[in-house]
Amino acid sequence: MSFDYISDFRTQAVIEADSWIGAETDGYTFTNPFAVENDATLTIGAQGLDLNYEDTFTMAAGSRVNQEGGMTNVTLRSGAVMTLERAQDRPSAAKYVVDGGRTAGASNLTFEAGSTLNLEDFAEIEALDGGIITLETGMNLNLGTRAEIFMTGAGSDVIQDGSYTLVGPRSCIMPRQGGRLYMKANRTLNLFNDAFIGNNDGHIVLEDGSMIRSNSNAFDVQFFPGAEFDLGTGASIRIENNPSSTQRIVGTASKPIVFQGGELRFRGSKADLAHVSFTNTTLTVDDGADVTIYGAPGQPVVLGRGFNVERGSRFKAQIGGAPPPLAPRVTADDRVAEVESISPASATPLEPSSRVPAQLSLAEPHDDRPDADLAEDQDLPGTLTLEAYPNPFNPTTTIRFSLPEKSEVSLIVYDMMGREVTRLVESNLSAGTHEATFEAGDLASGMYVYRLVAGTYAESKTMLLLK
């Protein structure tokens, strides 16, 4: 089925079979709901084609949209909502592909301020071979369980012009095979509830002051061989508060993981690093973190700018898997610091020493993050439940949770920038069902994260305030 003329869309808003939108619709704005039904494939593509959506764009499970190259531009305007509906598994999921046809920028999908992208369970959107997806400041991004955003192939970008929080369990954003995630200046990407950022031979760029921050899970940021990270002034990647698992940042001799600029910070976490290259990047180990960096026998471990280790934290430089014949060396630029030779069997904290250069500072611990005491996200055994009702709400909702055993409990509400809004509960509670009321009369409409921590377990969910 081919739709070439604007008149077709005045009578046909539902795509039920394989269809094509062509050149005669250039410049058209859809003001009514638009839907692609189960198992239908819609192809959008023509030289210089521009389409706009102002209402809902819904894709059922099993449907697919191929937005092809040739300078095809699709824009979701303020108030428009694109939803890829929930599927039971990956093969039956809805998928939207922005395909540049191996020409960078030849196919563009833009979400303007006030628009919304909902990727429900297992749904997927991909910038492919030069396709570009732009998330403007003020758009709303919601990912369900295992929902995915991919950038695949050289010239394929997802441009993040706002700050977002991912809470869908195992949802992810991942550049791969030369694709790129580009975060503009002073933006934040917060990761909760097993959501993660991956980098599989791709590229992540953070402009000045931007930050990717993981919260309580070792796999929030996944590093694959060949991954590259360009970090602007004040930009950082933070692995926070995961003492029970070990974050692996491990490349290969032929495909090292590359960091340029900015800061890689470990707070209260464990990490192993190997085949990692730093250029003008600061490595910070604080808040009780335990980090080991491995080098090849006879090779120095090189840091591009320097590193900071707080008291109570541990940094180990280890050559190979046995006590090395020569003491490991850590270099900052062209200055060399000798660090105590440490083997797996005799690991000890790095102590202040006259052998340590000025770039290695040991300061008193400090903590400026809102979720410093959170433990690894897991499901509580037994009867843990966590739910807000009503949801959406205005202006009051009740958050109900149950505990299988007596626990130290905190219930905290965050905004989508990861900032704490209020602490609803901070006490020792008995097993059973409990409630807390969230009053949002003075808050702006939007999505909020509520997070329950009980002992060593935690869970996060979202609620929507609509005024």
C-alpha cells in the first residue's frame, strides 16, 4: 500500500499492512492520531521529505517503521507522543529505525521540547548508518523493561540536549560499531533500577559539565573493547555506591578502552581496569572505593592527568597476576610516581608517601550526591511490594510498600534530574505493609522517581504528576 497524497491521510490514520509514505506528503503535519498496527511495516522515505506530528504516533507490538535516507526529516512537535507499545519478548517488539543509508545526517528524527517518547517493554529505536535522533531540552523520555536505544554504524548519533533518568529495568542506551551518544553541555543521565549505558566499539561524548551517573549497580555503565569516551571540562562518568560487585573496564591489547579529558570517578565501588588509555583524564577513587588497574609485565600504567585517592579508599596498581619483578609505576603526564608493589595475596591500602607526586592527593572523605547510602538494587525476598496510587496523580498520591522483615527503611522522591525532592520515610520499620503520602502541590508537572531502600535492598519506580 502506498500513500503519496495528503488526502490519503485524512481518511487513513491507521496502517494495517505494509505501506510507504512518499514525496507527495512533503511538508505535511499530522494533527490526528496515527497508528501502525501489529506486524505492519511502514517505510518513510523520499528525497528532502519533511513530516511533522502533533498528536499521537503509536506502534503496536510487532510493527516496524523504516525511516530511510535522502534527507528525510520527521519531527515530533510539542504535545506529540510517540509510543512503541509493550511486547512479551524481543522478537515480537515494535522497532523504529532511522536509517541514514551510510550518509551522516541523511535521516533525522527530532523530539522537540514538550514531546514524549515512550518505549514500552522490549521496544527499540535505532539510529543506523548515519541516522540521527535528537532529544531536545524539555522532551520526555520513558523506557520500560528492556527497552533499548541504539546508535549503530559510523555517523549514527543520538544527541541528548536534555537531562534524563532511566528507570526501566535493564533498559539501555548503547552506541555500537562506530555509533555515538552525544551529550550537550551541563546535561545529566541518571541510571536507576538496572538501567544501563553500554558502549560496544562506539563513542560517547560529554560536553563541558555533563555527567553519566550510575546508582547502585555494577552494570549501570557497560564498557566493551574499543569503546571511546570524550569528556569535556568538568564532565564525568561516575560509578557509585556498589561495594558488593566489581565493575569491569577491560579492553584488549588491540582494542583498548579510551578516555579523553574529564574525570572517571569511583565512589564506594569496586572496579578492575585493564587495557585502558587515559589522555588528560583524572581518575578519582573515593568514599571507600576499591580500584585495581592492571598493566602488562614490564609496562607502566599511565594516567593522562593524574589521580585522587581519598582516605579510606584503596587504589592498587598491579602488573600481571603475580608479584611483579619491578614495582608498578603510575605516571601522570611525564612525572613518575612509584607505587607499592601489590599482589592479589597481599593487597594493602595505598598510604601517603614522599614517593607520591602532587597529582596524588589524599583528602578527607566527602559526599555530595543525593543517594550515597543506597545499596545494590535487588528484589527483597518474600513479599516486597512498592506502588503509588493514584498514578498519574494531582496533587497527592499514596505510596504503599510491604516488608518481609524488620528493616532500616528510607523512601525518597527524586526529580528527573536526580535531585532529591523529599524524604518521606527515614526510620526502622517492622515487617508488614506501610504507607506514605506524597504532597506535590508546589511541584511542577512531570515524572518523579520514588525509591525504597530497606536494609541492603532497593527498588525504584516512577510516578507522573499531571496538573
